[in-house]
Amino acid sequence: MLDHRPQLSHATAPRDRGGQPSLSIVVSDLSSQGAGRWGGAVRPFLLGQALQSQGYGVEIVGFSTEAASQTVVNQLPITAIPVTSPYLGPQDVSALCRHLTGDMIYAYKLKPSSFGLALLHRLRHRRPVLLDIDDWELSWHGGDHYRYRPNPRQLARDLLKSTGALHHPDHPFYLQLIERLVAKADLVTTHNGFLQRRFGGTIIPNGKDTELFNPDRHDAQASRAAYGLSAYRVLMFPGAPRPYKGVEDLLQALDILNKPDLKLVIVGGSPYDDYDRTLLERWPQHIIHLGKQPYTDMPNVIAAAHVVVVPQRQTPAAQAQFPLKLTDGMAMAKPILATRVGDIPDILNGCGYLADADAPAQLAAQITQIFADYDRALDLGRQARDRCLTHYSMAAMGEGLHQAIHQTLLKSTPWRSTVP
């Protein structure tokens, strides 16, 4: 069997960065509704920071329906290529490829608009392609049950209209097809067991900047006062509510408890729809909505929490995720209440409180238990921070990535003598 992997010639050998290659991280959507949200705190930026910590040169390149920009976020050079719509044309693809200067191409997400373009780029430039899978993209469209079965008229519209569905590179039909190409990647990384079982690869958990998220730098009472929360016991959800994230189950638990001083504080909001407003209209007595906060302010915001809540539901979309809010709470030594979904029990490893998914009564019982012995809850929070420092810091993420790339580079002769 022919090996599809490129053998790097001296023409494509890494530039002199202490023997480490450089990487171009390809992101399909750098707009504020995509990876541009949360000020550089999502997976591709974490990958970039972790790689930089190990001496790799890194750039992030992707498309944006907003203004073109070349900037630096968290010391990462970012190039956003402007597109008028998600229906990419040949000129858009050419513009992206021209900006990929790395010795290796690291595609973020199993999508044609990232991984597909990285494979296309490899045909000409023979650079290794790495793939990071942080979601099961097809899960948003029915997962394994999805079938594209248009009638003849619909098929004609999808193909012939300039804005037809099949002109979108990430149409679920193409998502289904590109899953068959995962083995073409020179290295696959992901962040949880569900995705590894489905696609293979090496697990690289999301890292947290544990210096930025350091509880010793923040006073909980002062933070609560600053955000008008001093009168409440604060259950904090630092993220964008979506139905699969189980916020409704937590609110039903608050219905059961019926304690006016218990409040769910939602930090952030959905960039996709008005789901936040729907929750506020149904449970105004339980919710305080702080709205989106700058990422650098998040440690001070989370300091105001009595408990960080991660009540995921038992759905494929939730099972395929590594909730960043989990390590937000762990790094800040907060008591954590979560559900037994995906890798969450393993991530916490006894350093938090767990309930079954889709079980408001169990969430209510755990809330009662937390506040009945809050000193114990705080001790578990401190243990959670220790665990975060060991397993989920940026240093741990960087070391895991370096080891995975090191093993891959050994297959290419030019790097054998340069990778430590």
C-alpha cells in the first residue's frame, strides 16, 4: 500500500526555530460567531499558545465574513481572510493557501472548509497535514441518521443556484463524506474519549492559563460586590446556553428548591439565536444575566461564583465536547456541579459533585448538599485546582502536543536529527 504521507524534502524542511517546525492553523470561521468569539479563548487559540510554549512557530489563518484583519491575539499572529458569504469560491481558497507559510498545516475541525482545504494544499506543497477534532460536526444534523435525500427539484436548486445548499462547503452531505478522509491526516488530535473512539487520534485536553485563572489574585466577596451579587448564593454558568448544555435542568432544580437567594448567573450568551431571552422569559426569578465579558475579566467574574455549574445533557453533541467552563471553575478552585456526561467524571476525578444527566431532582439534591457543608465543597474546589495544574494547564497541553508531533516527525527523515 502506498503511503499517502508526504516525505519532506530539504526544500520544505522547517526554518531554524531551535529545530522545531512551524505550523499554520487553518480555521474555517474566524468571525465573532465562530472562533473569534471569547477573545481567543477557544480551541484553536489554545492549540496555538500550547505549541508556542514548546518553541513552535505558529500562525492562525482563516475566513471571516467580517472585515479583513491581520492582528495578534495572545501573541499569535492571526490572518482573517474576508469572504462575502460562507459559499467559498476559488479566489477565496487561493487567498487562504497563499497565507499558509507553516512547515505543517494544522486543520481545526473536521470540515471541508478547514481539513478539506488542508488536504488540497498538501497536493501541491507536500506539507504534512494535522487535524484537530473538537466536535462531532455531523451531530448537529442527526449524526449517523443523517441522509441527504432531495427530490429532483430540490437537488436542482441545491446544485444550480449560486446560493444552493450544496454550494456551502460544510453542508452535512460533505461533512458526512469528509469523515471518510480522517485517515489521510498525518496526525489526528482530539480532546475526549467519545471523539477518539469515533475517529482515533491522540487525546490533547484543553489547557487553561492557570496563571491568569489564579484564585489567589481575586477576592470572592469583592467580586460579588462588583457585579451586584452579594445578596445571593451564586450558581454560575460561564458560557453560551444551548439546549444540550442542560441549563433548563438546572433551572428546574431551582424551581424544586424554591430559594430566592439561589441565582443562576449566566455569563455570556448565544451568538446564534434568542435562546437566552427564552430562558429569561420563562425563569426571570432565577436568572441574572451578566452578558458577554472580556476574556481577561473572566477570572474576576468566576471568583464571584459559589459554585460553577456544568449540567450537560446526554446527547451526542454534549458527549463530544470538553466544556471549557469546567476548567474555568477548576482553575479558580471553585466547587463544581456537573453531570455524568462524556469525560466529565474522569476530568473531575472525584473533585466535584455529579448528578445524572436530565435529572433536575438530582441537581437540586446536590445543590443542597454543597451548601449544607460548604467548607467541604471549597476543599474539593482546591483539589480541583491541583488537578487542573497537573493535567489541564497550558504546560500540560503543550507537552502533549509536542510528544504527539515528535512521534509524527520521526517518520520524516529531515527531522530525525533536529527534534529533541
